[in-house]
Amino acid sequence: MYMVPSHFMSVSSFPLSPNGKIDRKALPKISLSVLQHEDIYTTPNTELEKMITNIWQEILYTDRLIIQHDDPTKIVSGIDRQTSFLISTTASFFSVGGNSLLLVKIYQRYQSKFNFESEALSIRSLFDYNTILEHAKLLEPIIIDGAQLKQWHTVHINDGIASYAQERIFLDEQVRFSHQIAIYNELMVLRVTKGLLSVNRLLQALRYILSRHKILRTSLVFNDEDSILKQSITDKHLTFTLAADQTFKNETDLHNIISQINTNPNLFDLSSGRVFYCQILRQQTTSDENHDKEIITKSDVLVIGFHHVVIDQLTFSIFLNDLCNTYNSNIAWLDNDESLQYIDYSIHERLIDMTPSREFWRSQLNGFNQECRLLLPVDRHCLQSDQRSGYASIAHISFDNEVSMSFLDYASSHQVTPFQLGLAAFYTFLFKLTYRQNDLCISCHNANRYRTELQTMIGMFVSTLPYRIQVDSDWSFDELVGHIREKCLSILEHSHYPLQHILRDSHFDQSTVPFLQTVFDFITESSVNDQLTFDDVSLQRISLKQISEVAKFDFTLK
């Protein structure tokens, strides 16, 4: 027996060339990451291995990762894929679709399930030993020792000091930008594609969400006497109303209205707690048609806005999930005083011992010259006295399926996350763009939801942190990737240390520090979650990529 294929892929039909033969070039590419975990399947043997396997499957599939399909244009969720392959206990987490954000969720699920603090097991260990078997070996002694995880509870306050993330956003808005620039308006735009949405039920659902998540009605005021930024929970949910309806004739008209909302500097007022916004944009069909103001019909658009001080990227999905559930179930008014709120998080985070992280960040930036900027070939350099305009020039670059799969295959075979590989590619680009400038320091974002209690909480948690790499021109790309991986893993354990403290410890000026001018971000998106259902009403998220954006930094790659 010879020439037996080692792998088979099922396709619905063979692509044919004009002369009727199979077009081999048009056949779907086989992903190395898929082959790696389909090659050998090892079943879980112990109860602990089975529990870990279930956790992996739940988190990987619920996050609806995009997987390989015979039609590259078709997206299939992990839930649909669940029955067609199993996760081997010897497969690397990164070879079965895992990434750093999902591994953080795995770690937090372990903490919740097996009841241990981060001192008992660091998250870095899960990156270094990333199979189910290896995780079981790491968790077994912790379970035997009977470690205890200290839960966070509400402290029952309506006024308190702002969180570190709130401080950073507030100060950044004050220091780097003019008050006439809406730098932190965050919008989510939904179009009704089927059915009729009740305005009254929507309003009641929104008021319930504002009641439940108090951060969405929290004010921020800087106290001059003690120089402390304080937050206070208001009663905005009791009187919240939708903004006055607007009408649009066509897509250009719609985009102009959304752009005006997005750049409106008066959309929010932090001092009064007006940090949430909602408006209906109605499709104008005929000039004399009377709209039913109590119904949102097909092609009408719902604009939901937040100030960035109360929301981050992950919060959008949490908010939408709560809104859908509330609208669909007609939940009665309920205020659970025992639920952990964002203001409680602001108190708990300040009780964390930051000493090890302070020393870590000092060592990371030791010897860094804050006067040395990236020598980018720009038309003109900004002066310290220049006022930031916030205007953005955006270029979209798309990669075909073959390049994308090669990228993921490399990440899988080298056991790095897509973020780490993307960051390595960006550093390579900057190294060449700056004519071999070797001390490169840029900023990256970190989700910073380091506790299980924070996973479903609405609020601003994301941290902005400096990633410094001193490149050796003799390194191969593989070696650079290895250094980037180590850098990212070391930063992960200290990502809760606030940026303003990093700047203070190193005597950096926030308005001029060079690493805040160049930013790298890697966002995993799936169109699976673009469709929402409110009872029998379907809504589709509208991409804001073609709508004018505001530039928070000089140069951003995401």
C-alpha cells in the first residue's frame, strides 16, 4: 500500500476549469492548524481532564470562532463545528483556534471552578504549557492543596474614587485634546431588517439596563480641593428618554447623520452623568407619509452611543446580550443591591498590591529616551505646542484567504497568538520604516478583565501599555517572534498597572511621551454576531469603517 493520503477534506463540489477538468488552484486550502489537531486524537482519561476539556469546548465554541470550511466565503460558528471534531488532550490550545483573550477566559474559568488565587498559578504557565494534559498537571496540586479564591463583593456605595481606567480616559481627554473634539464618542448602529420593533418596549428595556448597570448613569467630577477624580451614581435611568427622531433619504444621508453624531462634542456630559445615548433614524420613503412613532420599521436605524469612559470593546457584546434578553422577556423592574457594580471594582482594584508591577514597569522602561521619537517618514512632525485635530486618514488593506491562512498556520506552528505574530510583523515594518531604529516602543491595548467577576460587567477596563523591544539586526524573524512572545507573556501578568502610574514612575509627560503616538491593536471579529433578534425582529449591525473616525493617536495599526 502506498500513496495513501494522510488527510481528507470534504467539499460540496469540485471547481472545474473551462475545459471541464478539476481546477486544482481553486480547491480550498488546507489549514495546518486544523491538521495539527486532527492528526492524532487523545481522549481525556481522568475526571480532571474531562472537566478541562469541557471548559475548553465551552469557551472556544461559545465565542463562535471562525473555522475552516470548504467555501472560504462562508462563516461557520464553533457551535456548528462542535460535533464534527473533538479536542485532543495533546493538542496545543493555539492549534484549535485559541488566542490570548480566550486563554485568559480559560484561566478565569479555572479560578472559578477550582477556587484559587493568581499566586497559586500564574496565567503565564498556561501559555507555556498549553495542552489539556499539561493544564491538568498544573491544576492537580492546587486542587489537592485546597486553595481558596477570595471573592469580590459589593461595598454598597454611590460615590467613590474613579477607577484607574476612568482616570486615564478623563485625563487624556483633558490633556491631549481640545474640548471641541469628540474624541471618545463610541457608537453602535443597528438597522432593522425584518419585523416591527416597539419603541415603548425598547425604552423600558434601556431603562432597565441603565438601572442594572449603574456605570451607564455615573458622573465624573474632578475635585480641585483634593485633586481626586470622583464618580457618583445618578438616577438618570428614571428619566432617560430617546433623542428626537431624525430621517434620512439614502445611505449617504444616513452616513452624514451618523458622522455628525459621532463628532458631536456635546453628545455627552460627564459631570452630570449623561454618558449614554440612543436615537432612532427613520428611513424616509415618501414626503407625505406619516410614521407611527411607536414602531421602528424595516430599514429604520437605531443609534446607541456611549462615552468611552463607561465602555470598552467587550462591553458592546455584553450590552447587546442584556438588551436582547430584557426586550424579549419583558423583565419587570428589579434592582439587585447585592450585584457587583463598576464602582465596587474601582475600590477593589486599589487594594491590589502593585509593588511587583511597579518594579516590572520600571525595569521595562529603564534607559528609554523619551525624547527619541520613531523616525517615521512623515510629511511634517508635530510640535509640542500643536493642538491635536483628531482628524483621521484611514487606509484599509485586505488579505486574501491564502495569506490569512498562512498567517494563522505560522502562529499555530510556532505556538504564538495572532496578536503576538501581528505585533512582530508591525515591529519588523517599523524597523525598516525607521531605517533600522532598534529601540522601538509603542502602545498596545489589554482587555484587563483579570477577574471572573469582571467578565459580564459593563464598564471601561482596557489598559494602554508600552511595549518596548530592542531589536537586534542579526535576529531572524523567528527569533523576533520568540522575543515578542516572551515580552507579551511578561506584560500580561502586570497589565493591571495603570498607565498614569507608569508615566509618573518614569517621569514621562503624557502629552509628549513618544510611545503614545504609535499604537498596535489586534481585534478578532466575526460577522456571526452581527445579527440580533428582538422577539421576531431582526437587526443587523452597520459597519462604521466607512464613516469618519477620530484619530486618538498619530499612527494606529489594527
